[in-house]
Amino acid sequence: MTGKTTAYAERLSALLRERGMAPARAEELVAELTAYAAEAGSPLEEEFGPAGELADQLTRREGTDAVDGPGDGPDTWVWTADALQEVELLARFGGQGWEAERLDRLGRFVCRRDRQTPLRWSYRRETTGGRHREQLTARLATEGWELFGTWGPFAYFKRPEAAVTGPAAQLSAPPARPRRRVYFAPWILVTLAAAVAVAVATVLLAGSGAGLTDGASLAGALVGLTAGGLLGAWAWRTAARRHTG
């Protein structure tokens, strides 16, 4: 572990003990959370938030605090990601006990997690449509997969890991709900911003009646728009090829 990770883990362990958690249980929880963060490739604080807030959530979940205890209903969370990351993120969050109930009208994943008996979930994304989608859904249903949403050419399926591993699918200490709700790669945001800038510049030039008569300016705008379109098409085709099997 890095120095920051070690410091965070030690502080979290101390806070859990201060809040009445048994030392052995506190160490077990910290070890599980550290393993989750290492697998995700994120610093502990970035993945789970401030140590004090996380300690409060964990002690409430363990029943050491009577307020907002495990019987008060499921945790809920809504998040979204670009097509190149969402399969990997679904696997990560499914391993943390998050069940995607549906996709909302914006294509975001609407998730819940049972506080008393959280279970791991498996996900897969398939590229299909029309009648083929109906046939695929029927075939996967025999393996325990359930269709929970569609978005464009993609169909999303879920299955509780208990269907495969049994009791081992239950989580003893799931991590806190992630603080982030949006997961987009920086290069995608830069590409979108550049495309918007080129489009705005083109409209302004057309409106002013100047610039578009300049061959160099027109050529530059067309090159920018073409490059952005090709890059977007490449990203979409790459995403369509990537799905869980």
C-alpha cells in the first residue's frame, strides 16, 4: 500500500473502534475495503470518501448506531458512464452488491443494494435488436439472465451470483456507496467540447456572411467536423464490439 492508503486505512480502523466496533471486525472491514480499492485502481479516499463519513456509514450498517439502521430500507444510487467503461464498471459495482433495476430515460443505471443481505450481481451487455433480441433474451433466461434495460443497440442483462456460487455471493461488508455518479473518459469530454466549438464557429461564420468564403477557413471547419465524426464513429464501433460473454 502507498503511504496515503496506509494512513487512510489506519485512520478508518481507529475511527471504527472509537465508534464501538470490535477491533477484529474493524480490521476485517478495512482489509476488504482496501482490497476493493486496489482492484478498482483508485485511492481509498477517492473510492469511498472521507474516512469519518465512511466510518459513520459502516458502524450504522453494523448496527452499532440505532439511527438509519439496516432495517430502514435499501441503499439507492443512480450513475452513468461512457460505453467504453460501463461493462467494467457494472462488474465492479455488481461485486459490491449493487443491483441495476432499470435504465432511466437518460440511459442511467438505477441501482439498489439491500442493507441487510447484500448480494453480488453479474452483468452482461449484448449488441442486438428486434427479433434477435427477443430470441437472445429467451435463451439467456434459461441461464438465469434477466433483461433489465435497453439503450440504442445495447441490451443489458443481470444475474445474481447466488445462482452460480450460492451462499458465497453474499457480502459481509460492502463498501460505502460511491460518491461519483458520472464516469466519462477525459478524452471523450475533450472530443465533444472540440466538436461543439467547431459547430458553433461554423454557425457564427455562416451568420456573419464572412469566413465561409475563405477557402482555408471552410476547409479547416470541414476537416474538424470530419475528424470529430470519424473519431466518434470509431468509439461507437469499438464500444459495440465490447460486451461480456
